[in-house]
Amino acid sequence: MTTPPRTAESPQLGALPLARGAIDRGSERRIAEDLFEAILDLPSTRVMYMTGGKTLIRDIGGTTSELVLLRPGPGGFGTDPVYLGRTLEDGSAGAGADIVMVTVPEPEAAPAVDGARWAGLREVATTLGSLDAGLFVEACAVANWHATHTHCPRCGAPTELEQGGWVRRCPKDGSQHFPRTDPAIIVAITDPQDRILLGSAAAWPGNRYSTLAGFVEPGESLEAAVIREVAEESGVVVRNPQYLGSQPWPFPCSLMLGFCAEADGTEPQADGVEMSDVRWFSRTELAEAVAAGELTIPSSISIARNLIDRWYGESVPEPVPAGGK
């Protein structure tokens, strides 16, 4: 097969699926104590219901879908609303709409909507427009934080929501707690033959391979994290880490920072703890293995896939279904 060469003009990662958005988060409006009362009766205000990481989606044809954003119900916003911001472009709610996230314990607790279904971010991220994709990523991240940080880490008392749901305050000791974001590096490593280093994590089912990644430790630079993580997981020494782009990964609270780096072609050795296998792939080897179903690589929603496709020169061809062409 013929595969495109990598050139010095290869683009940076550009607009990533989860790094899109067209909303003013309104940090200055969050501090108003009457925020929710002020926007409740505005005709443009909409509610985004969330439960278990899913929201209401409407498929509108082909591979396109949109969020189902609803007017507040007769009882207002309900318990613990979170202000997501004001839309900057037209979507299902139009431009200039204030969006409020409301988490319900189960789908039945939200209003029933004909033609809508509940879906998770991984399923629909690439089918949504920029506005809806940005809203869904934001909602997932802040909903995950609220679900896992209900008590004060200092004294254990239940915390209360403030500032539009972006601060949790302890009523006992007065401490404030803010949404958590964990930086993690992810890196496409190439050798002098322009092969890419991919690994299979011990926790992954099947024969899945991806670029190497890991969390940034306290007091560590991003570049140092690249070098350390690669050495720990594969034994390969890398140099010249170059930043390419980032996107949030709200599963539950990561910010993935994409890099490329160079290595001297050292034979990799999986650490046997986090990684069960690490190896070099040429473009032909990777494309043929994926096409044959011998291994899988991440989906297009991930920054890992975008790093792999950037090295490959185009999207790595998907497997051909049995009996297909």
C-alpha cells in the first residue's frame, strides 16, 4: 500500500473534537446572588438536563445531532442548578441564551421529549456542532466534580453550592472549593525511521494500542512529564518535546496536553504494570494491522487518535467489515 510521507509542513493538531465551544461562561455573572432568579423568566433561558454523564440528544439527519435544551419547568430550575454560560452563536436555543445545567437522579426525573434520546459525550461528540459540543464537555466536567466532591476535604462537612454552581463552600469552616482539572501529557514519539511508538495498557480489554500518556506530577514541567512518563512506561529516552495542542477529557477531569517527541530507536520494554506491550509501528504496519482487525486504535474523539493521524498523514483507514469492500 502507498502511505503519505510525513513532511516538515505537517500541521499542528488544530481544532480538536472536545476543544470546541461558542459560549461565554460568564464568570462575572456567576457572583450575583440573584443569578438564577434573574434569568428564570427570560424567554431565551434554557435547561440542559444531565444524568449519569448523559444528556438529551436529538438526531437531525445523517451524522448530525443537537442538544435538547428546554425551558425551565413550573418549579424553576430544581435542586443545585449550575450556570454554564451564555451562547455566542445560534444553536437549538439561539444566540444569547443563558444555559443552566440541572442534574437529575434518573432519566425519568427530566421532562419527556418526543424524538429525543439520552446519550453520552463519547457517543455524540463528533456529531454535534461547536456550541453543543462545548456545552456538553463543560457540563460533563462540572457534573463529575459535583458528584465526587460533595463534602469539605478539611472537616468532612457537606458543602453548599455558590457562584452559579462553580464554587462549593463549607458552611462549617468557610473554606471554598473549586472544580478540579488534572493536567496530563500525551505524546506521539517517533524514531529515526519515522516509526511511531504505541503501547497497550494492562487495564485495556482486547488488543488496543495508543500513544503514551500520563499525569503531570506536582512541581513538574510539561516537558519533564513527557520525558519521565515515556521512560517509566517504555524504557525509551525521548528528546525535544514539542507542544501541539490540548483538549479537555472530562472522564472525569483531565486536560490532555498533546506533544510530539523524538527517540533514538531504542527497543522499548513495557513496564509490566501500566503497560503490557509497547512497540514501534511503521505506517504500513499500523494500517495493515488496523485494517485486519489485529489491533484497535483510539476513536476520532480522542487527542490520541489525532496525534496518530497527524503522524500518519491522514486518518488511519478503519477496518473493512466482513464481506465489505
